[in-house]
Amino acid sequence: MKLVNLIPLKEIDFKNQDQFDAYIKQHELRPATKVTIAGKTTTAGKAAKDSEPTKGSSVFGKGGGSVFAKTGGASSKSDKVNTNWMDNLDSIDVSDIKGKADPSADSGGSVFAKTGGASSKSDKVNTNWMDNLDSIDVSDIKGKADPSADSWKHDDVFGATFKDPKTGKTTTVGDAYDREDDSPAYQKAFAYVSQFDPDGEAVMGTKAYDDLQKNAAPKANLPKKASQLDYNHASSIADVVNAESGLDGYVDTDDNTDAIMYHGKQTGIEPTYTLYIGGNDDYGKPDEFRVSLESTYGNDPAKLAGKYDKSFKSGDDAVKYMTAIAKKHKKELQMDDGDKNESSKLTSMLKKYTK
């Protein structure tokens, strides 16, 4: 689904009616789309009524026909869409409708429900909800997309989830949005989607897409088996850990085990602590990814030796664990045994708090 064709855009400003008329001859707008003309806020449907007739065709049409009709052709009085009919329902003649229901009855089930039962306020459909989207609570919708961000991905928006207010079942924004009815779930999904700027959708080839790719966190792209790790994977591991932890570390390989070693600071020659990632050879499982934090030369002022040592079947999971350690022990990973003041300072602090 293309968002720009499905939701009303956020308010569009026009200096005057003529500018609005010219715009809608080239663009399709839903009647509920909010527009501002000469400082006055209204809807596209209402503004269209103030437009001068153009040779009998709808002001919303691009090629002589109404965009609300399924086929083109010259518009006539019978083709004109009354976009304000919901504001004056009592004026619509329903006297010729024959049925068993009595509008004046107190119960008997909602006419909007498929089955009978006691009618309640929750059954009533609010047909004017589009006029006040900000009043619809979407705070419970969970997803990856951020309405305040400059760009967003389609799947992140429509893949967000929430509980249907009527059924209590979890649904996606996309499924609720596709209903195109006035149900509470559709209203909530519509209000959520309308928060996102259509021009910010990260579609391949657009600036929004390029910006999103640039800002995306790097991936380690590790092999499926730890036994296949080599130095070619080391730099990508460092990129991920640095990006997620804020460190400016570097990597090397252990001459004895071929494990990849991560040090948290570029300067210095004697890193106090080192993060290791490699195969779990010590336990006869070389294809598993093993991550550990060790004191590099035996100096362990923060008492971290042996505290972190875990194996994973997935390289991605191993790097996530490695990154979590780097975030938590950012300061310790920047320590260097060559900097006696730094090491002594931390040792003193630890003694102070352990007394």
C-alpha cells in the first residue's frame, strides 16, 4: 500500500482559493484531507464546494472526471459528491426503508453488529473521527518507527502492533488499516499512520532511504560457524561494538588461540582488559561463538576476571552480548596498565567502597 494514496496529508497551506483550485487539478485529495486556505482551516471536500465549476467536471478530477467515480467522463449534478452529508444526517430521507428494527427502541442489539444483544455506547460509530485525529490515543501501539524521525520504513509503521479495542486481540496496524471501516481499530491505525510524513517514507531511490541506510547501525556479518572466523571479520566486529558502545576501540588476534581481541582505547600499549570472541575450543565445541572479558596481563583492579564468559550458536547473539559488556564496562575497557595513575585511581575507589 502506498501511504500517500491512502491517508489524508497533514494540513496543506494555500494562499487563496485559486491556488487550491490549481493544485487539485493536478493532485488527488481525499475529502477529509485538511487544508488551510488564506489562513482558514477546512477540508478538501468543503473547499471544493467553493471552487468555480470548470466545464462541468469535478474540481478534484485530473482528466475531466471525478476522482471519486470509478470511471472518467464529464461530471454532472448527479456525479457531485456531497462531502458534508454526515453533518446533517437528519435531512436524508429514510422513510422508504423497510425493516423490523425500531430506532426509538431502547434495546435489541446494535444495527452495526452482526448479532443481537444489548446496545451500548461502545457500539455507536463515530463518523466524524477524522476531524480530530489527535484525540485518538495511539500510545499503546508498539513498533520500530518514530513519527518524529525524518524518515521511516513502511514495514516498521504497518508492522506495529496493538490490541483491538473491541476484541482485545492483538493486531497489526496494517491489518487494521486495511479494514477501511469506522471501527475503533481502524480509527486507531489511521491516526497512528497519519503521524508519519508521506515524503519521509524510505523507499529505495529516495533521499529518505539513503539517509536511513547511512544512519543504520553496522552489522558484523559473521559466518555461521565460529570455526570459520578469521581476521577479515575482526574490523566489522570492532565497528559494531564501537557504534553501539561509543568506544573508539580496535581489534587484534590472539597468536595462541586465533581469537579476536577487542581493546577499548586506541592509545596505550598495555590495555588492562580485553574482550575476546572466538570458538569454544576449550569445551570441544569449536563451532560455537564464545565471548569473554579478561584482564589482559593479570592486573584486575575492577575484579572482572571470570565474570563474563558465555557461548552462543549465533554470531549475531555473540556480538550483542559483547556489545552489552562494552557498554557496561566502558571505563574499564579504556584503562591501560601503562597509565599507573588511572589504574591506581580505580583501585583506590574500589577499596573505598568495599571497606
